[in-house]
Amino acid sequence: MNLRPAHVLRLFLHYLVLAVIAIVCVFPFWWTFVVAISTKGNMFEFPPTFWPQAVSLENFSEVFRVIPMWNFLKNSILITVATVIGKLVICSLAAYPLSRMAFRGKKLVFGIILATMVLPSEVNFLVNFVSMTKLGLVDTYTGVVLPNIVTAVSILLLKQAFDEVPQDLLDAARVDGALEWVIFYRIVLPLMTPWLATVGILTAVEAWNEYIWPSIIIAKPEDFPLSAGVLYLRGTYGSSTRVIAAGTMLTVAPILVAFLFTQRFFMRGMDGAVK
Amino acid sequence: MTQHRYQTRLAYLFLMPALVLLAAFSFWPVFYGSYLSFTDFSLIRATHWVGLANYQALFNNDMFLTGLKNSLIFLLVVPLTQIGAMSLAVMVNNQLPAIRWFRAAYYVPVVTTVSVVGIMWGFMFHEQGALNFVLLQLHVITVPLGWLSDDALALFAIMFVSFWRGLGWYMVMYLAALQSLPAEMQEAAILDGANRWQRFWRITVPMLYPTIMVCSMMSVLAALKAYQEVDVLTQGGPMNSTFTALYYAYDQGLKHLKLPRGLAASFVVSICCIGIAFGCLKYLKPRHRE
């Protein structure tokens, strides 16, 4: 261990800078949390309180009283699970032949899928809303989930994962006369679990966080997922800041907990993206 | 031959669901949407072709022009985010104690939904909120500022939130790139007596060049397309000062049900973005081949 004063000072400064930036990143969460579990006084006063006072869960029970929080939670879970399962099934089905099968038009199909990455997709929902109206899927969760199931990025990530499976394994199975379908889901897919988990977690976060599209397609606020419902809570007359803060905390808590336990998957997804 | 044809058929069977969904929800909106931007479409009556009328209306519209100007101002976020994220990545690319927790802290804003970000920063930016309090304590300001209610400040407040959300994302991108760099060059440079500063500028930055370009391009496109932060923080106000080009599209298309107008605005943004993307890619390629 190097304990020269210059080195110690540099280490101290290093941590100081890191800590200041970390505080800027995390402070809004902390303050919202403090407001949510405190019950005393006005939130907006000088000096503000950055430490819990008169702690109680009153604000949280109030959230459940003024808005259908359980519904929001249930809807978020439903949308997230459906999106993740749909994406894993459909995107890995699509990625497999692109990686492992020889067929006519392969390059063209791959090009078409990649092309969606440069398409101006930001306000696709304007037209997608019209499509959903014509398909009769407005105000359904099918309508919320369908447009988010296939993304070029997911297909690309999964294709890279399929590329890493040793060719010998597939050749051996093909020589034995195994059907392509059986090779896919009995031999290759089990080897892909870490990658499926990565794509699954990244998708889950996206699906949980999406707020614009669900609030467009779902008609009644009580059918919203949490991310849209929390804005509805803010817009509702008469809810106090503390109650809004409590609702906000309930919305982010699942994602933050999930993130802290699955950090490495986020880094892995990024590795794939950089390559 | 039959074997080959069988394989082809099977491959398309595997691909079918994904291709159908992409066609319906990624390609169709672009083609049908660009057609609709030349019409007076609405869900309740017959559609007529109106030529360039929607586009002409855009460029006579102060709100859209303000939006375009604000979208360009928004680009100031790009260098800040990229320099910040790269420096941060270099600072956390080591095995110091607790470094994993710092990385996690920087990434927390990235995984948080925009609606929650909007509510939390709404608290922070409140005139009696935490930000004003801290700045007053540090004597940076003498009176509380209305971060979201002052039309000279609100756009910059939104840009800060965008920076706050992007920092961790790009940090992880740079970190992944840093960790894939071979260590030999650094070691050789240390043996040759190069100091930290020289090693950073002469070795790390040039080797990160492709990542810097890709991240900057993503960041430019994201800045030009910013609108969600506007939606959750100010909804375009105060006095329409925080409209961005795409927020105008969203506002017209969805809230005022002028779909063709909104689509026209979004295609103007898209065309700018596609131009920039191709420009960047052209600039990128020769370096890649070296």
C-alpha cells in the first residue's frame, strides 16, 4: 500500500469528486424518500428538512386511498411480464436463423431489421394510435405491449449470443437428424440463459418505465400502469406533495431494487452494444 | 436442393412473427405517417390531400420555430454529457474500494422512469425547493430562482435534467470501451515514463475515438429528439418557452388532435437527424479501416 502524503491526498480528492457527483445523482431520490416518510410541516420551506421527521407510513396508506395503487401495480407487472416473454420468444426465434441457418434472402432480411434502427421512430405512436384504433386494440394491454415486443437492438444482441454457440454442437445434432426446431430449443437455447436474462432485464426496465404510450392507449386512469399513474396522481386535485412523493417512491422502488441485484446484466448488455 | 428450400421455408417461419410486428409498428408508421403529413387526416371524417400545406403552416408557426431553436440550444447538452461521462468512466475504471457502489449510483437515474424524474425534479426546482436552498447557502445566488417558472431559465433546467439522466448511460458505454482496451499500451507508456495526463491524451483518447464518435452521435440525436423531459417538467411552458421541435409534434398530434401537423413536424426533425447520422457515419468509416 502506497501511503505517501501526495498519494493519499490524490485518493482523497478522487473520492471527493466521485462522492459529489454521486450525491447529485442520488439526492432527488433521497429527498423524495424523506418527504414521503415524514409527516410534519410543509415540504417547501427554508430551511428544508433533508432528514426524516415524525416518521410514519401515513402518506403511503393515503396513496392507496386516493388512487388505485394496487391496480397500477398489477397493470405494470402484467405489461412488463407480457413484454418480456413476448420479446424473448419472438426475438430469439428471429435471431436464431439469422445466426445459424443458411437461407435465401438472409442478408436482405438482416438489413431490413437493422434499418429500423435509423427510422425516425420517436413519434411512431402518433400513427400507431391510428393503427390500434383500426385494429380495435385501443384500451387493451395487447395494444400497449405489441409495438414494444420487437426491437432491432434485441435481435442484434441475441444474434451475437447465438453466434457464440460452437458450430460442432449444431453439426453433431444435425448429423444425428435432429429437427431444426429441436436443436433450437433443446440444445442452443439452454446455452443462452445469461443472454436471455440480460435482454429480459433490459426489456423489463424499459417496459416498466414507459409512460407515454400506455397513457395514450389506455382510456381510464385506473387501468394505467404505475409510471403513467404516478403522473395522474400528481395531476389529481387535492393530493398533497407528501402523498405524491410516497406514490413516486412506490413507483421507483421495484426498479431500484431489481437494478441493485442485477447490475452486472446492465453492464453485459452494454458490452454487446459497444461491440 | 429440397433440403435447402426446406431450410429457407423454416427460417422464414422462425422470422415471421418478428417481421410482421416490425412491419406493422416500425415501418408502417413511417410510410403511412409521411403520407398522412400531406393530408388533412382525422379519425372522424374523410381524408383529403393538401400537399405541402402542413409543412408551410409549420414554418409560419412561432411555436414550432421556437421549438426548432430550442432543440438546437439543447445540443449544448451533448459536449457536457460526453466530456462528463468520459471523465467519470476514467475515474471509476479501477478496483478502488466501493467503486461498484459509485458506478451504481451514477446509473440509478438511467433506470428511473421519466415520469418519476419529472416529479422529483419538480420538487428540486421548486422556488422553495432543495436546489435554491443549497445554492443560497453556497452564496451562488442571492434570491431564490424560479427554475421552471422563469422563461429565461426553464429550458436550461430541462437540459440539466437531460444531462443528469444521460451521464450514467454514457459512462457505462465508455467504461465498457475502456475495459476492452489492451493493457499493454498503457504499461509500455508507463515504462517509457509517460505521466497520467500524457497517457490519457496520447493513448486512451485516440483508442476510444470510435466510441466517442458513436456516443456523440447518439447524444446529438437524443438531444434533437428531446421531448419527454419537457412533457413531465413544464409541458412547454412558461409562455411556450420550453417547446422543443418534437414536443411541438407531440403536443399538436396528440393533445390538439392535429395529427398531420404533428407528423409534419416530426418528419422535419427526422430528416435533420438522418442527415446528421449519415454525416457522422461517413466521417467514422475511414478511421475504422485503419
